[in-house]
Amino acid sequence: MKNSMIGVITGDIVNSRQIPVEEYDSMLYRLHQTLESFSERYQMHFDVFRGDEFQLLLKRPEKVIYLATIIRLSLKSGSTNIDVRQSLSVGDSNELRDDVKSSTGEAFVLSGQNLNKMKSELLIFDSTIELLKHHLGSTIELLDAHLSSLTKTEAYVLMSYLGDPEVSHAELAKEIGKSRPNTTKMLNSAHYNSVLKYLYYAENLIIEARG
């Protein structure tokens, strides 16, 4: 059972029909680039369908909240008017296929069903494992609220930092083309340490549950 544990993210773009064509094309390109950049590193497969919906399969389920965070920051950093709704789950899989959306299992069912139930929230987590469901299902609400509060610039700086948490503020500043003091100020404003601590907490909890 534990060997077949996977992570699934099912998502869609919020109010996609209201996004201007130019911004929409840029958003789709950004989404594809973000997903492609992590696919090999985290044994991830994904499908984007109907233009504004996507589904990810992670064979390293401990990375599910981290990747959902990166996806959201990536889209928010491209436009302050674009955000994404994501339903995360960790559980077993029955059959994995190259076409992600046709794969089956508890994790896919939970993720898909819960996306349809989402209202004002933009991040939710569920699992067939009660420990994960209890601890991450509630605490992810805090991450959701925090990510919603970020400006476009804060989202970009936080995303850049989370891509390589070992990088110094000076190196990050050079990478994103800003001064070191300004970079540190924006990282602090985005509460980068708290976000990173939560992502590590979630990752370790899933690893322990996976065994």
C-alpha cells in the first residue's frame, strides 16, 4: 500500500473567461513552463486540458504542497489578476497511465471531487490517511490565506527563493535584478521563513506517513 502512495493536484484557473486573450496565452505558457521544469526532478506527470484545467501526478507525494505553492506563486507573479484553485490529495493509486487524467485511484477521486466542492478557498488538502487529513487539511488554510495576501512582486521573490532556499539574499537579488536590501525586505514581507518551515513540516509529515 505505502509503495503505491502518490500525490495528486487537480486545479483550474480562477475566472479564466474574464482574462484578456494576451494575458491568457502568457498564463498558459507560464503554467506549462513551471510544470515542465519540475516534471523530471519530482517524478511528475501532468495534463492541461480544456484550456484552464490541469492535473498532476506525483510519485513523490511529499512534494505535493510545495509544488502547489510554486504553481500559485508562478501565476500570481505573472499577473495580479490571475490566481488558481487547487485540490491536493495523497493516497493510493490503482492504475497509472501516461494520460494522467485517465489514471485511477483514491487520490484521483479525492482530488477531483474536492475541486468541485471548493468555494472561496483556493488550496485544500485531503488524504485517505487520517493523520495527514487532520494535520494538513486544516493547516493548509493558513498557507492559502497567506498566499492570497501576497502582491505580484512578493509572489515573484518568494517563488524565486523557494526554487533554491540555499541561495543567499545577495545571490537572489542578482538573479532577480533587484538590490539586496530590497530583496531582503520583500522576502520578509512575504514571510519566507514561515512559508519554508511549513513546507518542510508538510513534507516530513507525508514522508513519515508513507513509511
